[in-house]
Amino acid sequence: MRGPAGGSGGADRPDTPHLVDSFGRVATDLRVSLTDRCNLRCTYCMPAEGLDWLPGPEVLTNAELMRLMDIAVTRLGVTEIRFTGGEPLLRKGIDDLVAGTAALRPRPRISMTTNGIGLTRRAAALRAAGLDRINVSLDTLDPERFVRITRRDRLDDVLAGLRAAHTAGLRPVKINAVLLPGVNEDEAVPLLRWCLEHDYHLRFIEQMPLDAQHGWQRDRMVTATEILERLSGGFELTPSRTPRGADPAERWLVDGGPGEVGVIASVTRSFCQACDRTRLTADGALRNCLFSQSETDLRAPLRAGASDAELADLWRATMWAKLAGHRINEAGFAQPLRPMSAIGG
Ligand code: SAM
Ligand code: SF4
């Protein structure tokens, strides 16, 4: 599935060290997938079973990852690194990776997206290593629904992990929630109320066509409009005045503030025109979009002895070829071959 970087990467690319694309966007936010493995099986992400893991030798080592992150920060202008997966807390040596990232100069902001399982043991060490912020995924407060969505009975572990992150000072703790029709769509208001009470910042994410089993259906997703209608039944929402920048979330003040809620409407109100992301998979493939059909293999040249300058130029060429948008709303849209869990959400 590894294709060429796509696009020219060539003559018309401006002479800049940064990760620019042909639509004028500049990528400064690197998402690093640390593993495609996970201890949950969320229905909108993974099948119950039968998904092959990346073979161990294909996964970048910590030293290889550090080298690529160093190139991203020192040569390409990356200012934010987010660790994700799969479940990033399953990665061995993650504290060292965070500490190594924090030692890069200029120091990037460091964040992580996790399902929260294991945070009770890890949050303080991750904070001490240099982790700045954390997003924990939580779609329901109901134990039975949690099992239905994630196929595992781990709600208590996630709630304990959230508390540990907050106590460790990883604030604001953000929560990502996906609403599914007929499963948890009625939890928009209770989830927000609970998050406000616990000082967690809630963001709803529209379900995207990125599940491994290709089961996403447009008429079976809860849209941003529906989420906002439901929230308006329990709260008064007014648009946040904070400039949105490249934040994928549209934010609203809740009952006049200071509490806020975000909605990431990737499908129905796409924000591709402001995208500042570049992505590295656990096996060293570079992607210029969650939805891109091609990727650039950095692992082979890395292992064959390519110089930092050569790897940086491959990265620039990949980003230059970024398309204007994800095309989910266009006829003929095709889901990427890799599922969300193997790209890194
Ligand atoms: N395992 C970690 C977690 O769940 O937070 C990190 C990886 S997960 C792929 C990152 C985020 O992607 C989670 O917030 C998850 O809810 C979201 N996600 C996964 N599949 C999705 C889909 N099909 N549509 C929208 N969001 C999705
Ligand atoms: Fe695992 Fe995160 Fe995917 Fe759920 S969303 S299956 S926790 S990778």
C-alpha cells in the first residue's frame, strides 16, 4: 500500500525549509503513531477480531522515531508533537520518548491521545518526562454501553486514568467523545454536565469513515448539527471568542462560560483549509492527510542510510503534494486502506 509521495515535490515548490503545501498551508503539528495495537476494540475504529498487527521488525525503534522527530523539529519547523496510535500507552519506553522529545530544541509542545487505560500508573511519570497535555477518549458514562462500544469492560480504568491525569497536572484534561446513533447519542448533555463538574474539557468528534471494517454510513452518523441541537436542550451555547486558528474543534461557551464545549465536525463542516498536520505511522510511513491514498515510506531510506537532509526533503515533497481536502463529501470517495488505528488519530 505504500505509494509514491504523489504530486511534484518539484520545481514549483518554494525554497523554504518548512512543510508547505501547494494551497499555502504550513504543517507544524506532527502526529506520531506509536503502535497500531490497542487494548480496546471500539466499534467505530476496529473490528472485534481479525485485524493483523504490524510485524515487530517493521515498527520504528525508539531511536529511529527520535531521529525523525529531531528532523521534524530542527529542520522542518514542527512545533507540536502528539503521540497517538493504536493505544500509545502500550508502547514500551514511552517515558523515554517523551523525555527525548522534550529535550529537542526548540522544544515542541508535547501531547498524547489515549484511551486512558494505564494512566493511573503512568500519568505522573509522563508529566515529569515533559508531557504537556492529554486527550482521553470516553464516549459514555454507562458501564454496559462502554462494553458495547469498546467491547471491553474497562470503564472504571478509564475514569481512574482521567483522575490520575488531572491530579498529575496534565491540565486541561480534554475528553474526546464519539456519539453513535441508537447507542450513546442521548449522552451529549449528561457527558457535558459530568465533564464540567470534573473540570474536563469535552469535545465531540463526528464519526469518520476510518473504521477497519468499512462500516461507516453517512446516514448512520450523528452530525454536528444534531449534537448542537441536543446540547442546546440542556445548556445555552454561545460561540467562543477565542480565535480558532488550526483547532479542528469549533468551541462554544456553556451557559455564559467559563466552561466550554467543542465539536469537531470533520465530515459535515470540514476544516481542511486550515489543516496544519503531518503524520507518521508506527512503521515509518509519512502521510499528509488522515484520508490520503498514498504515503511516503521513510523507514526504508532511513534504514538504508539516508542523511537527515535527504529525509527532510522527502518529508517536504510529501507535504507539498497534500490535496485541498478529504473529499468525504464527494462522489467516488474511497476510504484509505489503513484504518484509524494504524494511521494514528
Ligand atoms: N487509542 C487512543 C484513543 O482512543 O484515544 C488513540 C488513538 S484513537 C484512533 C484517537 C481518536 O480517534 C480517539 O479519540 C477516537 O475516539 C477517535 N476515532 C477513532 N475512530 C474514529 C472514527 N471512525 N471517527 C471519528 N473518530 C474516531
Ligand atoms: Fe483503540 Fe483508540 Fe481505536 Fe478505541 S479508538 S479501538 S481505544 S485505537
